[in-house]
Amino acid sequence: MKEFLVAIDGSEGGDAAIDEALELAHEVGAQVTFAFVRKPPSSLLGSPYYERLLCAELGTARAVTDAARRKAWEAGVGTRTEILEGDPVEGRLERRVEQLHDQDKEQAADEERALHRGFSC
């Protein structure tokens, strides 16, 4: 199955990416994974402030991914969401794309083996 990975952040550009990805996924029968990457808050603030900031950031991430999932459901497109922690520029999304690519290659190999099962060359 085809799968698209779309980075979202709650911005207008992120919303446009959601809409475009869902339209294209619907056309080609693909699933969409929405990834929200957030930077971890500084622990220098101390426990109560750190926990409050962390809860607020995770709440924002959940709200954004839930909205994307809702749009996908309305469009009839299968979806997954992920909330990742780190700097999105430092390769977090690139590593996830590689993981999804590896999963696709494994799935294709499994399908190839299933097609040839019982046949001898």
C-alpha cells in the first residue's frame, strides 16, 4: 500500500499540506501518516514549569494531529499520526521516511514471495 508522510504543525501551510495530501491520497488509494515534531521544553525551568509547558505542548500536538485525522476520516483516507520529539531539521522526519520506505520494501518482498509460493523456477 502506498503511504504519504506529511509534516504538520498547525500553521496555515500545514493545513494546506493536509488538504493536498488527502486529495492526492484519495486519488491514488494511499494512506497518510501525519507527523508533528516538537522541540522538548528546557528542563532548566524546574519541575512545575517544565511539566506545565510539556502538557501544553503535547496538548497542542494532539489537537493538531486529531484535526488532521478528522479531515482524513471525512475524506475517506486511512491515516496514522505520530508525535515526535526533537528538531525536525536534524533528520527526525528523514529517519521516519526511511523507516516507512524499508517497511514498504519488506511488504513488497512478502507479496512477491506469496505470488511465487508453490511455483518452482
